[in-house]
Amino acid sequence: MKNLNLPNKITLARIALIPIVAILYFVNFPYHEIAACIVFILCCCTDFIDGNIARKRNLVTDLGKFLDPIADKVIVVIMLFVFVGDGTQVCASLGFITTKLGMHFVQYGPQGHQLNEQHKEIMKKNCALSGGSYLVTDDRESVRGADFIYTDVWYGLYENEMPKEERVRVFHDYQVNRELMQLGNLGCKFMHCLPATRGEDVTDEVADSDASLCWEEAGNRLTAMRGLLVYFTRCRKEPSGLRIAAAKEELDKVLCDKLGCVEAYCGVSKAEKS
């Protein structure tokens, strides 16, 4: 250890942290997944720190060149994200963030509904910096060994999309069910941004299982939306009484036009109006 410089020691620390991530993730205790995530992020941070120090202080060594890629590849092995289904904005966002963090990302979906070349180019650049990797395929075997399986609804996402019946036919074999989950690693988790269509993109058995994180996702999103509402309204001026009255009058007019005048809306009965 005496002959190791600071970047070498940081790289070795990253390698030592990797089994700790796996232990924290698979051993069941309160908040074990959060603890595993924190340690994993710490691993990813050390990858930037050791290289930065080595270059700035001219501490690049043959040992460092040997250890650094090994540490990167071991990190990639421990986290495999698989998105099942259409190459939607959810799929693209997941691909971008996982490859940026050095994980291995797979989109398992039918041809014609996969991430495009622009998406792949972004993920390729992310992987070059982070040591991660990606795969876009329709091969079911790509799901094997997944730590997380993520999916989204099959239709209702676009204004001009193919008919519902056609999309159900195309994505029928990409349903997340017991058989697909069993291809993942022991402890594989299911994720969905909701709303889900039970019996189509996911079965009840998976959505309501102990492996499902979709309800926690929904709770996290609720908190995020509340935060955005506070952020965007915190500097809004309190409207005057005149503006409130004008807004109410405009609303009453819309309701009368759409639903017919009702006394509860504008104080004019249908009989009086006629």
C-alpha cells in the first residue's frame, strides 16, 4: 500500500465498495435499497475523482490504468436495467440516466418501436465517459440477469398512433409477467411510472407483488409535483378583488355556454333566460 498513490487508493476503494452495494441491496432490512443506492452513487463519484486527481497531479501509473477499467466493468455488472416495450420518452430518459451513471441498460422491444439512432448516439457518448453500456434488441434473452425491469403502457401516449388493437397485438409478447420476471436476478425489482393497464403491459401478480416498486414511484412523483407547484407559484402576486371577480364572471359565462344557464352558476334560471 505504501507504493500506491492517492488515485490508486481511491480506485481500490471503489472496487471494495462494489460488494457492499450488492450486500446492501439483497439483504432485507429497513431502507436497504436507499443505502445501496447511496453507496452505488459514491462508487460512481470515485470514478471521476481518481481520474481527475491523476491527470491534474500527473499521478497516472500503469497500475492505475490496469485497475480503473476493472473497477468500471465490475460496477456495470452489478446493475442491469431492462426496459420492456415501446421506445417512449420514459424509455429514452431511463437509458440516458442509467448510461450516464455507468450502468448497463437494455431496451427489449419489437423492431419499429425501438430507440432511434439519435437516442443511441447520446447513450454511446454517456457510456464512453461512464464505462456503462447499452443494448437495444428484440431478443428475450437480453432480460436475463436484470436487476430492474421497467415498462410503460402500450397505447394512449401519442396523438397519431396506430389503433389500440394493433398496438396490443404488437406488444403482446412483451408483457411483464411472472415468467419474464424470473429471467431477472434474484431480488429483481419491477418498476412502472403508472398508470398501468393491468392484464396488458403488466399482470396483477407482478404489479402487486413484493418485487414491485411502482407504488413507491408514484409516491415520489407526488412529492416532486408538489415541489414544482410550490416553486412555480411562490412568487405569484395575490390577485386583486377586481381580477378575481372578472375571472369568476368569465368562468360563469363558459359554464353557461357549455351547460346552459343554471342559477347556481350565474343567478339566471333557464326560465328567465327563455
